[in-house]
Amino acid sequence: MRFSLDEVLAGMLATVEADDFTDDPARVAALIERLAGQFALFAPLAHGVDASALSQALATLEQRQCIQHVDSRYVLSAEGRAQCVGSKRTLFNQQDREQLEAAAREFATL
């Protein structure tokens, strides 16, 4: 995989309109696996998303203060979103950013 799972998640969070999302790892993993069938950027995850890898990716985003765990949800602050936007602009090319933006529309349903 060209990018780490936390980088891909941050790229989606840069675009997603909602300020929070579920902390249910099974739902997040299922969505990522669906996205793997739709977008080349996610294709390496088509075989499945390991729960521990997903937990580690979310923990990394928490450590970087992009998200906070509050009342069974992950919350994205304005500062966290700004960090995610910076990462998205730095790490991803235009085609990747377009895929992240399309994926974010589905991620917003969590």
C-alpha cells in the first residue's frame, strides 16, 4: 500500500462534511472494504481491514490531535480538520485527492 491507513483516513477526513463518525471498528472496516472495490487508492485494502490496524490508525490520528474519542464517537475539530487538509494536499496527487473526496461522501454516512 502506497499510504498508511491513518494517512488515507486523514485524507478522507479532510473532506468529509460531518464533524463526527462512529467508533464501531466493524462499520468503519466494512466501509473501507467497500471503498476498496470502488477506488484504486483503497484497492490494497480489498482483502479486508485488520481490526488492530484500524485501531492503530485511529489511535495515530488521536495522538496527532486530528480526532478525539467522545461518547462512542470520534470527533473532528476545526484544528484536526486543518491538519488533515494539510496532509491531504502534501501527500496525495490530484487523482488520489479526487478519490478521497468521493470516498468521503460515503464515509459521511457512518
